Amino acid sequence: MGSRRESLVVGALCVAWYALSSASNVVGKLVLTELPLPVTVAAAQLAATAALSVPALAVFGVRRAPAFPRAAYLRVLLPLAAAKFLTTVFTQVSIWKVPVSYAHTVKATTPLWTALLARVLLGERVARGVAGALLLIALGVGVASLTELHFDALGLGAALAAAALLSLQQLGAKRALRDARLHPLRLLQLLSALALLPLLPLWLAEAGGLARAAWSRRAAALLAADGALAWLQAVAAFSVLSRVSALGYAVASAAKRAAVVAASLLLLRNPAPPLNLAGMALALLGVLAYNRARARARAPLLPV
């Protein structure tokens, strides 16, 4: 009875995670359509995550962050915060310039970047099954790019940069969680707050556009909702991660990305020819195959 109840709880959390992530991306696209200010949207998301995580940490009973020596900040936390800052900005630029469905398809290349970084930094070679999955991801993204009706080079570059930085951020976060013994939600709050510091000069540079923007109650409400949804989907992801295995989380994450793609196509009504849909499906199938191959090789899984 207990296992059945736990399964129902995990299922409900996954549904909430998928819905919140889909809503966050759809609302983010609507915000950027009315206010083409990606740095401002990124700042709102980071500020909301840093601020709203404070009461959540109290509710979850997470212990206070330990006092870090200056060397730990310089070696681990600041580089991670810089990666989070860049990932958030590039993600908003990609969603601004290209459809959400295409942006998330390109971000499915995260395993490719992870494998490349593991090869360069750790000398790790990939198994044959993993290499096949990576090839499938590359093929799917290539087909989707060639058939994307609203293709934009800047949007593609920003999505690729976000995927690469996300893989680097995940590798560094594992080290920070292990060495500093930080709670994942505490690390999320800390990095979001630190990431606001390098964002400030960029945001000031965008202030001119902010002053000229066609502000309305709807735009302000969408911006506030986008920040809150970004935080809520991060908390939902943490809740799922705390209850399932690494493999279960990796599979759930891949399914979440598919849900975001489907929701954006349905709600934002972006035209997508059959070959474009096939490319998206191939890329997402490659992510699932990657996680399965990594599990068989007993290698660390990628929470995408």
C-alpha cells in the first residue's frame, strides 16, 4: 500500500512539474513577445528564485548554508553562478528569437556537450550505445533546424550555448553538492542570488529599452508570473529528484522536455511541418536512449 501511495505521489509531482515547466516556457514566450528584453526576463527569474526560495527552505527545514572559505567561492561557487547567469540569459534569448519547441529541441543537445566535456576534462570515453544515442540526438536537431520555419541563427546559437553551459553547470553542481554538502535547494538559492551580480551591468545596458518598452498591466503581470513559475518548476524538479532514482529522474526529465515541446506547439500554435516534428521526436528519443545507455554502462546519468 505504501509503495502504491508513493507511486501516486511521484506521478502527481511529475504532472505538476511538466505543467509548471510548460507554463513557464509559454508565459516566458508571451512576455518576450510583448517586452523583447531577455536580460530583464532573466533578472526577474533569478530574483524570484533567490527570494522565493527563502520561505521554501524554512518549510523544508533545510539547514543554514555553511560558512565558505574565500577559496571555495572563487574555485566553485562563483564559476557556477557565472554559468547559471549565462545559461539563464542565453535561454531567454533563444526563446525570444525562435519558437519554444525548437529552442527545447536544440537544448536536447546537452548530452553531446556533457560527453565532450567529460572527454576533454576527465578523459572519459563513451560506450558504443551512448555514441549511437548522441548521433541520434545530433541527427534529430539537424533535421529540426533544416525544416524550422522560423529559423534564426542567433536563436540557434543561444540555445546551443545554453545547452553547453547547462552541462558544465551540472558537472560543477555535482562537485559543489559533494564537497560542500549543500542541500540542492540551498545551492539553487545561493547560485541564483550570486548570478544576479554579473547580470546587473547587462541589465543597466538594457535599461534604455526598458524605459521605452510598451509597459502594461498585462506585461507586468506576465513578467511576475514568469518569475514565480520559473521558481515553482525548479522546486517541483527538486521534489521529484528527492523521491526517485537517478535513472527515474533522467527519464522523467526527458519526458518533461517532450511535454514542453508539445504544450508550446498546442498553446502558441507555431506551424511545424511533419519533418520538423520528426526531427524533434528523434532528438527527444535520442535523449531517452542516452539515459538508458548510460544506465547500462553504470555511468552517471544526466538530469536534463
